[in-house]
Amino acid sequence: MRGELLRYCIQYTKDHHQAEETAQEALCRAWENLEQLEDPQRADRWLFSIAGNLLRTPDRYPRTDLPPEESLPACESVEEQFLKKEAAIEASLLLQDLPAPQRQAVYGCCFLGRTPSQLAASLNVSAHTVSARLYRGLKTMRKKWKAMR
């Protein structure tokens, strides 16, 4: 996290030493004001906003533009990571329950990114057959997924 915060500050200041000072100050302010953190799952975003506010202080740096929002590192909470991993495991189990032809179609098209035509050529069947198997497989998986929820 500290490395990402430092990179964010370097993008703005273009000076490693100033960026280190700002990142360190942001960490200190966050620690001092920890009771103001409303959602611990979003602590990383909160820390980056503190650093952004420090970087925007006009007497601190002459520049007025911050790096674009998309340059911030992806900040996914531990809970979100866990839920995604859990969903992937459940989807994998649902995929394994499908009959082999449907499983091939779903895996080939959804996981490997092949088109029905490409998959049909490797399976020696028509693209229509692959599309039908894909449709049936996904429909079955959706039905079982909803039943699990």
C-alpha cells in the first residue's frame, strides 16, 4: 500500500523526496484521525484522498493538476476479493456438473474466449450446435445459481 501511495505522490510532484514527505504525512494524518474512518473496507481510498488533499495545498506544490482518477491503483476490499473468489469456485462447480458437450461449449466460449465458430472447428461440429450447447449450458448454470442464492 505504501508503495502505491508513494507512486501516486510521485506522479503529482515529479520529485521523489517531496513525494516521500507527502506520503509519510498522509500516513501520519490517517493514523491521527483513524476514528474518522467510517468504512474500514475503504481505508485505502480514504488514505489516497488524504494524500490528494495534501497534494492540492497551493503553497505546497506549484502544480494544480492531480493525476487522473484512473491512475489510482485498484482498491478492492478484502470482502470483495473473497466474494469474487467464492463466486468463481461456485461457478466452477456448476460448470463441472454440466454434461460434457455443454461444459466444452461454456468453457471454450466463456473462459477461453473462443467464438462458437472457432470452437466448432476444433470439435468437428457445426457452429449452430456449439451455440445451442452454450445456450443450454448457461441456462442450466443460471438456474442452479439462482437456486443456490
